[in-house]
Amino acid sequence: AMASPSVSPDSSSHEGLSSVNSAPACSPTSDSENLSPDELELLAKLEEQNRLLEADSKSMRSMNGSRRNSGSSLVSSSSASSNLSHLEEDTWILWGRIVNEWDEWRKKKEKLLKELIRKGIPHHFRAIVWQLLCSATDMPVKNQYSELLKMSSPCEKLIRRDIARTYPEHEFFKGQDSLGQEVLFNVMKAYSLVDREVGYCQGSAFIVGLLLMQMPEEEAFCVFVRLMQEYRLRELFKPSMAELGLCIYQFEYMLQEQLPELNIHFRSQSFLTSMYASSWFLTLFLTTFPLPVATRVFDIFMYEGLEIVFRVGMALLQFNQAELVQLDMEGMSQYFQKVIPHQFDSCPDKLILKAFQVKYNPKKMKRLEKEYAAIKNKEMEEQIEIKRLRTENRLLKQRIETLEKESAALADRLIQVALKNSYFPLFCFISPFLPLFCFRA
């Protein structure tokens, strides 16, 4: 049975449209040898409806033109709105089939499934599809959840402190006694107990919060555990955050290679990559974009991993390069905070399309990973050598101090001996008369 979502994250009424009418376009002929005639017909319908909606979108944009164009666009809009219900119905049928025949789709229709996920998973299917994508449907750790909640965690104070800062404007998480805050605390606490090395990291609460908008807390906990284990997130959230350093290093290489002018400008302004990109990797754009857009990115992340973060990040920089090179450091900071987050509110498909036009070379990224590891190993060796030299220096100082003390003590003794020896002849001279002195006394 399909898990029912707890709360919708989508504040936009256009989510249904953006979920099914998304770039990159999915060809109904891809993987066609594995599709039944019914599935081929459904996909052909989807493509036809997509074309109608795209045409309607273009004609709606022309409404500011002549009255004649305006009239025709209204007719188009009317036909498209009636078509939308058919499109949604077809999408539901298709995704219902995908869920029911999941193993077959994962094994035999993988390319097609990838294209459909890039188009956006319909909201009511996200809970089950996300669980299926990360193989979190039958996890033994789910049975431990209720027991974990009875235990105490050393991270509880930190988690409580940050709960109110996670989606503060979202209805589900508003108020100290809200259900959202309670279940978010539960999942974060439970995870901090099963993974004591990582414990709790602030950015992770946004990911858990999104999961809780889709599914009950036990399921959200299982999905989060799987994401931490299999999607590089655990490495990102470790106290050392070494993986974040690697991601920034790889992203900087892409920036230098693909947008050299912008890279030079950033450097001239001392605008570090970590200043704007760290949150992209740590929260998967959940603190950057409004939820309808961020959730579309998260759909792709669930299937393709962190690659989508690199792609979307580069797409944003490409899209905004002309404006950014005109700004100083303060101006760029403001631009990243206020302008970039809302550029794709009405058209997330445009962002997804741009992201998949970005050049991304997995082999080069692997090479950069080895390069970064070599740099870090060298730094570690240098730090070890520095530490060894410091220790050696400290021991030498201690030895010098000891020798100085011994030298001073020896000098004192020599002085005492010298003094004693200098009075010895006098002592020898008066010693025969000592009894006479004593007798007279």
C-alpha cells in the first residue's frame, strides 16, 4: 500500500503542472522495447499534453501584445486547463503502474524512469517513490525506532535549540508545541543515538523536515538513515566535514573551467566558494529555494545523488554571471540571499533544463577526489611533521632548562667548595690554639 503523505510541502498551486510538464523532455520511444503498448500510448499522450501546455504557456506570455493575440491565448488557456485534468489522470495511471511494478522498472526501464523523475514525481507518490528509490521500505532499524525514543541523547539540547529555526514559516513546524517540531525532534534524536560519531548536525534537520512533510516519522527515519549511509551525506555531516571540503574543491574546479571570468571576479572580491555553496551541499538547496522548487531538485537527488547539486549550482552561476560580475562582495552576498532563491518560482522546469545542460564529467570528478585526498594527506603529513618538530623543540627546551639547573647547582657546589678550601690554611693555623681559647673561656 502507498504511504499517505503527512503534509504537503507545496505552497504553489502549479505543482501539479510542474510535476508533469518538466524538462528535459522524455521521449516515449526511449526504452521502448521494454514497454507495453498501453505504456507507450500513455507516454505518447503525456508528450502530446506537454506540447499543448508548452504552446499554451508561450501564448499566455504573449498576452501583453496585441488584442488579437490576447484573444487567441485565452482560447488556448481554456483548452489547456481542460487538458490538464486528463494529463494529471494519465500521470497518476503511469506512476501507479511504476510503483506496482517497481522492480521491473528499476531493472528494465531505468532510463525512462530517470527521465520521468527529472520531470518531477507527482506529490502524492513522493512518499512511496522516495522510499523505493533508496530501498528504505523494509529496514530492520525501523523496529528499533520506538525504543530509541525512550533513550536519552547527549544531543537533545542542541536539537531543541535548532528545531524552531527549521522551516519557521511552514505551518507544520510553527509553534513550540506543533506536531512538526515534535516529530522532527524525535527523528533527529533517534538518529543521534544510532550514529554517535555524527550525532546531530544542524543542516540535516532541513532534510528530515522535508521527509516528514511527505511521510510518517518512522518512514522518514528509515529514509534518512539510508540517505546518510548511501548518499555521501554521512561524510558531509561528520564533525570534520571533510566531504564538504571535497565538494567545494570539485565545485571550484568546475567554476574555474566553465566560468573563468566569474571565477576571477569572485577571487578579486575574496568571495569564497564556501560562502555561498556550503549550504547547497549541506541542505540540498532546501534553505535556498522555496519548497516547490527545492523538492523538484530533491526528487532528482533521490535517484542521481549529489551530482544534481553540482549541476544546479553551476546552472545558477551561469544564469546570473552577467549580474554577479558587476557587484562587489556585499552586493553578491545580498544577491545570493534575495534574488537567486526566487528566480525559478514559476518555472522550476527552466532550472532543471539548465542544470542538465551543465558539463559534468564523473571521471574528472573522481580524479579530483584523488587529487584532493593527496593534498589532504600531504597537509596531514606536514602537520604531523610540524607537530613532531614542535614536540622535539619542546623536549629540547626542557632538556636545556634541566641542564641549566644542573649547571647552576654545580656552580653553587663549586663555589662552596672553593670557599671552604680558601679558609682551610687559616683553620689549620688556629686549630692548635683552640683548646687554650676554650680553657680561658
